[in-house]
Amino acid sequence: MAWIDVLGNDIYYVEAGSGPPLVFLHGMSSCAEAWWQQFDYFANHYRVIAYDSVNHGHSSNSPAGQAETDRTDELEAFLAALEIEQPILAGNSMGGATILRWAVRHPDAARALVVSGMGVRRDDDGRGRQLSPLDHETLFLPIGDALTDRFKREEPIMFERYLRIRSTATRLEFLRRPRERNPRTVEETLALAERVGGVRSPLLAIVGELDSLKDAAMHLDELVSHSRYVELAGSPHNGYFENADEWNAAVDAFLTTID
């Protein structure tokens, strides 16, 4: 584990293994450590890396009262700081959205793109989820439909691990004083439907059968002519965590064809 300055923010990251760089991007209110099952699986063949985006995990908070750092700018700066070229980028939810905006800026710069639990919404207004300030009593962040009730019943330790690793002081501070979305993030999100078809890097859209963003993932597959689409049966929004074996196998099969 290490920290690195990225656009003036103190960014925490973890890495393991060696080989082609495979960079994981977490979702909203998640963190780099949520990818530990992917680290265990892929580190034998790849240099696996994951970082906590600003206002998440163990990274620093952006100034209160100012718009958040654009996460695509953050990704560009992180890759440059680690001197990573032609990465494999894999992101879930917010991380997948960051990858799509990055790919539009760099249509053929990735070795491969894995967009999980995300896509292009047919009616996106670019504003994203509007956050209300979190109360001061909550310590463990709610997860909505990111994981299933069945998982909570049958894998209580894993479920509680997920609650703990993401409910950091950094994230709690942000949610108690939410920042506005970066204007560039909004602008590029609105342009995705028109521009994502120009992405030339190999792309996998992988989504859970139960994910509310399944239609967005299907729309992404429609817009990118060479993309591949995988739907995980019985899987929720965070399929990479709850159904890690199936998620890892599907991504590995995709990357094997690229290699």
C-alpha cells in the first residue's frame, strides 16, 4: 500500500503481482480494498492496482464548498504518476463511468476496458445521484441494492466486511458535507451517448441480472459495435464482490482473448 499526490490530493493505492497493468476503479462510497478478491485471482498474471478516489477510502478529502475533482482527470493523472501506458481498466459503477469518459478522451489507448455495473443511460441528464447530508449518528454506510439480502443472510462475515472497509472517516466526512459534481464530469457524461461509439479499445460490458443499471449496460453494448456483453445470473449491482468467482471468470475469459 502507498500514497501518491494526484492533482493535489493525497491518494491511497494498493498493488500486487507483475505483468500487464490491470487497474481497478471502485464505485461510489466504495474503496480500493473492495477489490481484494480480484487481486487474489489476477495477481498471478497481471500487475493489479487499485486506488481510493478522492473523498473515498483512505485518500484525502477535497476542499469543502468546492466542486469535486473530475475523476477522469484523476485517472489520467494517476496513470501518468505511475508511468502506466496501455492499461487494462476495470471499474464498477462510478468507476465504470469514469472509464467510459476516459475512453472517449483516449479511444484506443487502453489494452482493454471492463465496464461493470454501468453503461450509458438512455435518459441521462448528467447530474448523477443527488446527495443529502448524512446524519452524524451513522457510522456504517447503507448499501441499498448493491448486495442481495440472500448474501447478507448466507455470507454475514463478507457482508460486514464490505460495510467496514468502505465506511472510512474520509467518506463519512464527505457525505456529511457533500461537494458538487465537477462541471466537466457532467458535460462529458451528457456527451457519452454521442461519443462512446468512437472507442476502439476492446470493451467488455458486464452486469448483474438484478442490477438496476442493466439497461444502461445493454445500451452501451449497442453503442460500441465491437463490445462484448456478459450478464451474471442472480447477480446484483456489486457482482464483482458478491459473485466474485463468476465475475472473475468472465473477465479472465475476455482478457484471454485480448492477450
